[in-house]
Amino acid sequence: MSQVTTKQWNEVIANFCYEGTLVSESSLESGHINDTYLLTFHIAGLGQVKTILQRINKEVFKYPEELMENVMSVTSYLRERIIENGGNPERETLNVILTTKGKPCYLDSYGDYWRSYKYVPDATSYELVEKPEHFYESAVAFGNFQRLLADYPVETLHETIKGFHDTKARLNTFQRIVEEDPLGRAALVKDEINFVLERKELADIFPKLLAEGRIPLRVTHNDTKLSNVLIDNKTDKAICVVDLDTVMPGFSMNDFGDSIRFGASTAAEDEPELDKVDFSLELFELYTKGYITGCGGQLTEQEIALLPMGAKIMTYESGIRFLTDYLQGDTYFKIHRENQNLDRCRTQLKLVYEMECHWDRMQEIVRKVTF
Ligand code: GN1
Ligand code: MG
């Protein structure tokens, strides 16, 4: 997306219902899609109050207004559930700051869409599991999210990205880009391409089970990275699930799997040294316990049995997406250095390989945790 000019910036800030005087602003590097800024306001009597401001990536999210309709509706629903459970909705769900016109997002005169959230203080978003209990906590939080939204009318949600976790469609796009090879990079990644093609059958598993009526569609988060849960700095407990841009109908196994591919690895998603990347069965077990606990009996036996498959499929799909973007010239996921998407792809494919090596253990762990 284009650079934000001072004029554009001032226009945007003036159009949100902010209190106080803006005293500082910084750009946050978290997230691969939207641009995120941290604003600090000085409010008389309250002191310094922080706020999150984001420019929505309109190449990725074609209908930002629909996206914000989902966010408003899901957060209002969660707010009610949190209050019923005696929780604090100011801290346990996202809170949208409206525009001066009372809208959940602002379309500026440059054609960019912006939205703003209250900042949750004294909490951290982690890119890597630093303490195993954080990973467990994130599992409970995503499980809870699933449970709290179990009766949410799934058909009222907009599909913010068509076919987002349609692994088959991702694979088809990948094969087309390999054929087209627009930057001549395919020859550099023959092994990775073959690894993907040798496992094509993974893409059909969940759609087939859905068509046979053996697994349900649920309201899912679809981007369940550890970094999308805020962890309380004092208590180390998960407070709030963030990044609701891709809340859509989906499979619980995919929400589980996306967390595993990101968090049950011994290294960061973009670690260039593959020797450092290993699939951790301990973290897999810990997350499985937390997720099943958080879901509170919502998952069917079939869904539980398919959790390892969800882990493998989501890791495989992410590998495909990163590799496709590398071949396309890094146009989708933000990169901060050369080959970052290739490194991201390689960590995912290595994790898939290791899951295959530990396949029986993964099934055993799920059985052990459940019964
Ligand atoms: C993107 O923007 P962020 O970091 O929350 C992506 C996810 C990927 C993830 C990989 C809309 O999420 O699907 O799994 O990067 N979001 C979108 O880290 O494509
Ligand atoms: Mg996201």
C-alpha cells in the first residue's frame, strides 16, 4: 500500500472520535496484511491513553465495510456473553472506536479504509512461545472463542475473503503460478514445489467429509496464531482474542491447526535456519489439552479425531500460500527482507514433514487427552 502522507494522516485522525491531544504515534510491525499504528493521547484527568489505528489492506479485503460489519456484530455478541459470565468486556474482547459519523470504519479521500480499536494495556502479543503456559492459555482462549460463538448465526457472517481456507483452491492457484513462473523463481525451489505436489490429496480431505455430512461448519477465527491472543503481563493468562478480520464459517480443526503450525514450532515462522525449526510434541499436547478444555464439549468425536489432520493441512496450506507469494514476487504477505516468504514456506514444509514422522504419536496424544 502507498505511503501515508501527513495530510492523509491528519484527515484520518480528525475523523475518529478520539478524546484528548495526540502526543505520539508509532508504527507496529505486527501482522502481515494491514498497517498498524499505536497512538497515544493525553486526556485531562486520565493521563496517557493508547489506541490502535489500522489501515485495512483493501487488496486483500475487498469489502472493508462488510468486514467491519462482521467485527461489530461478533464483538457485540461476545460482549454480551462476557458480561453474562461476569467478565470484563473492556479487556476480554476488542472494542471498536467509531468515526465522528458513528461508523465502524473511515474511508478517506485517498480511497483507504481505516478502523480503530481501544488498546488493551498491560498485555503482550507473542511471536514465539516463550513460556509454555502462554501457548496453553492461547488454546483455552481460542477454544472459548469457539464455544462462545457456538450459537452465533453463522449464515449472517460475510465471507471477508472468498475461499480463505479452501486448500484445494490454494493448491490450484499455486499450480497455475508454478506454470506461469512470472519471475523465473520456480527453478530455485524445485524441492519445495515437489514436496507440495506429492501431498495434493490433503486438499480434498475436509471438503469430502463436509459433503458427506460428517463434519460441521462452525464460526471460526481462521487466523489463530499465538500472536492473535493478548496475554496479561502480570498473570500470564490469556485475556482477549484479536484480529477478527477472518471470522467466517470454517472448520474447528483448521483453527486448531493454524495455532499448531505457528506455536508448536521451536522457531519463528520465518526462521531462515531450518535446523532450528522442529515440531514440538510437548507443545502439541499442551495446546490440544487447552483447546479441548476451552471448547467445553462443543467438538464432535469426529472433529477431535481430526485435530492432527487439521494441524497438517493448515501447515501444508500455509506453506503453499507462502511459496505462491514468493513465486509471484511477494505481493500478498509483507516482507521486511529478501526471501522472507521462502523462509516462511520452508519452516511450514519442514513442520509438515515432522508431523508425518510423528503421526502416530499425534493421534495417541489426542486420544490420551480426550479420554
Ligand atoms: C496473515 O495479518 P496476519 O499476520 O494476522 C494471514 C494469515 C496467515 C498469516 C501467516 C488475511 O495474518 O492467513 O496465516 O499471515 N492473514 C490473511 O502468519 O491472509
Ligand atoms: Mg490477520
